Amino acid sequence: MNVSNLPKEARAPRPANHPPAPSGKVGVLIVNLGTPEGTDYWSIRRYLNEFLSDRRVIETPRVIWAPILQAILLRRPHAKGRDYDSIWNKEQDEGPLKTITRSQSEKLGPALRKMDRDVVVDWAMRYGAPPIVGRLKALQAQGCDRILVIPLYPQYCAASTATVGDKAFEALQSMRWQPAVRVAAPYYDDPVYIDALARSVRVSLANLDFEPEVFIASYHGIPQAYFDKGDPYFCHCAKTTRLLCDALGMDDERLRMTFQSRFGRGEWLKPYTSQTLRELAAGGIKRVAVLTPGFAADCLETLEEIGVENAGYFREAGGEHFAAIPCLNDSADGMAVIEAVARRELRGWAE
């Protein structure tokens, strides 16, 4: 029985001077990767330092990694600052990932209002602001004694999904009254997600002035060593791609899976997006379209790395027509996916 739903006169009286203890609500916290607070050197440096200091992201022993990180932080913020500036939301002075994630949160709240318990929706970033710990505490302060954390990564990866869980449970260590916390399962093969991806491809295709010969499904890469240690990420990406091929009636030659955002000199998951695009162009393919199913919202990796950098590689190698298909973002289809995940994971807490 939910005591908070009882008439006031039926509840046991609280002792005098009892501290405020709101309860009875369910919280939903959607979490994405993060974005710098600005495009200047120090903002980029702070963001990169937090991101690249995460032991889930970089598993290299600290004694080896520490001097490498300092060298990166000395020179890399200048170039990354220029990249971020090229996609920056100047009107709101923030990265597009923050703009879109906020909007996703604002739209998810009303979609969950008709459940049988009060559901409060908020959003956070794993790196940067708003931080996970602050938003968990804010939800608890609003009376949420049960909180669902939804990492906005369709495919599970220790360097993305798991680090969100790490930070959420680290936050619980500072709470005297810990809310019950669930972390949503990945949704790489959820029919709602696959259908939404397929529709987004069809809509984008209808709006293009050319017919792509090849489609590329580009996912964020991880070091091969992480996969060798048991990370299921590659398998999740492969299943998403296979299901999407089926939904679109394509084979794996027309829709190809690749991996982007390689960092450092080590071997990462293959095939690489940049290399594949160069090889396609060199082999006579003139028209391609790239989608990024592993990203729930457009960000630096989709807007600049794919839309500018990799488009350049394709054209330099002889390609002519290149399209970057937008992420699902806060579109109706994108919100249907997040709502479906939330409702699936809230069962037993709110119906």
C-alpha cells in the first residue's frame, strides 16, 4: 500500500520537529554522455580531463596513462574547441547534445503522466553538467523514493552504459536515505527502436535529391581489447544492424556496419568508418548515406565527425554525394523509443 495516497487523517502523525521526508513518487533520469560548457580552451580541457580520466573509458594503467593524458590536455583542446564551435548552439550557448537531451526530458514527462503513480522526469550528463549526483538528489528531494536511470545508449558498452551505472551508485554513497535505483537495460533489438530507425532512413531517403548506392551504419568504436575481454558491444551493434537490414529489406552489402571515433594507435573494432568510405569511393561508389544508430541525439560525433570530417574523406577519394542521416533526437519516433524503454523498465513501480 502506498501510504502517501491515504487520506491525511488516516496517516500516523509525525513526531514534532520531524525533518521533511517527501516520498511516494517515481523518478526517471535520462542520461547522455556530456558536452563541454563552452568552446574555449579551458572548458574543453576540463571536459576532456573528466572524460579521459574515467577508468571505464581508458583502461590503461594510470602510471602509463597519466603522462599521456597531460600531453593530450595540453594540445587537443584547441582543435576540439574549433570542432565544437562549428556545431555549437549559439542561441542557447551550449552543445546540441545538451539542447536535445533537455528537450527529450521535457517531452518524456508529459508522456508518462497517466501512469498510476506520480512520475517525475529529469536529465543529466555523465561528464559535465548537469551531473548525475545532483539530479538524483533533486529527484529524491521531490519525493522520488524509486528512480529509474536510463542511459541513452541503445547498445551496452562498459565505457558508456556501465559508467553511468557507476556514477549513479557512487552518488548513492552520499545519501542517508537511498532511493531504490534501477538502471534500464539496453534496447539494441527493441522493435520500437528498430522501427523508428527504419522510418528515419525512409524519411531521409525521400528528402534526398539522390539515391544512395550504399548505406553505412556507423557506431562509436571501442578498443578491440575491450571486446576481447567480454564486452558485448560489437554483438549488440551487429544485431541492431541485422534487424535494421531486415526492416529495410537490404542485405549487408547495401547496409554496412562500421565503427568511428578511433583514438590512439591501438586496434579498435573494425571495419573503420573512415577507411570504409575511402574504399567505397576508390571502388567507384559515388553516393552514400550514413546513419548513426548508436547515438540517441546528434552531437560532435555525428554532426562534425560524420557530417564534415568523414564526408570529406569520401569526397577526397572520389565520392560525389554524401548524406548524414540525423539521429532520432526528440522527434516523435525518437520519443516513442525512450517512452517504450521507460514503460518497460517501470513495470512493478508504475503501470
